[in-house]
Amino acid sequence: MNFIVRIIGRETTDFIAKDGQRISGTTFHTAETISSQRGEGEKGDRFFLSAAKLAALDFVPTVNQVVELYYNKYGKVATLRLVDDIVID
């Protein structure tokens, strides 16, 4: 299942896990439109991409971009596809 969302925030993550492994990447905060059958407005969510997954993308995800999320078999975001850049002046 894929979802199209708008990136509304971005946080850099870099820490040492309890097992001693370094975790680095970016947490993205997103908004997506609620279907008219279910309600109105937008709902928020977030997902994490490791530095390696970010480096494999052919674009740099940033605030106000619309992206399509692709999930792996574990239900985690595996990669993104750029749908649209929204330019805000």
C-alpha cells in the first residue's frame, strides 16, 4: 500500500542505540488529506529514513514537497518518490 503525503517537517536524528549501534537519518513529519467519506481536513504522521536510504534517493526530501511513500514487508517506509514540489513565497 502506498500513500501520497506532504512533508511538513524534518528532524535530523543521530544517536547511539542501547546495543551500541549508531542510528542516523531523518524523521519526516507529514500531512495527508482525510478522505471525504471519513471526514475533513488533514491528518499527521511521521516516518524515519536512515542516512543510507536517503543517500539512495534521486532527490533531497524537504519541507513542502509531496511524496509517495513505498513500504517494505515490515510496514516501514522503504523509499520515496517525488510527486511535486510546492513553492511557497
